[in-house]
Amino acid sequence: MEPHTVANNAPSSELADDLLRGASEIGDFIFGKGGSNRRKVYYLAECSRLPIFRLGSVLCARRSVLMQWIAGQENRIMPPRGDIR
């Protein structure tokens, strides 16, 4: 996984508000409440470059970094549907 760098000059209360702890919280943030979001997060962590890290054995992510990652996924170049050969 590539390291993601984000400026950390925010007060600690803002940093705590930005932190998602556990696959369930990360899944609820990305996919919304309900469903098997926890399993999806573990799958994405294994198979893609989902920007997560561990604090001990707990998966964690920052909301701001996930939003940047999602924007990057949206901006990936995809050929128009009619041009696929």
C-alpha cells in the first residue's frame, strides 16, 4: 500500500473527529449504514489500495484521506462505453 501524506496541523480534537476506528465504522462511512460493510472493507483492504492503517489490531482510516481516495477513483480514466473493442 502506498503511503498517503496529509498535513497534520489540525488540533487534536479535529484529528479525533477525522479518525474512523474499525472496519464497521469505515464501511458505514463508505457504503452507508447496514449490510455487510465490514466484510467489504476487509476485501478492499486486501485487494485494492484502500488507504487504511492499523492501530494495534484495529483497522483505522481518516475520513479526509478516504474522500481524497474516492475522488481519485472517480477521476481515473475510463474509455467511453461505445469505444470498447
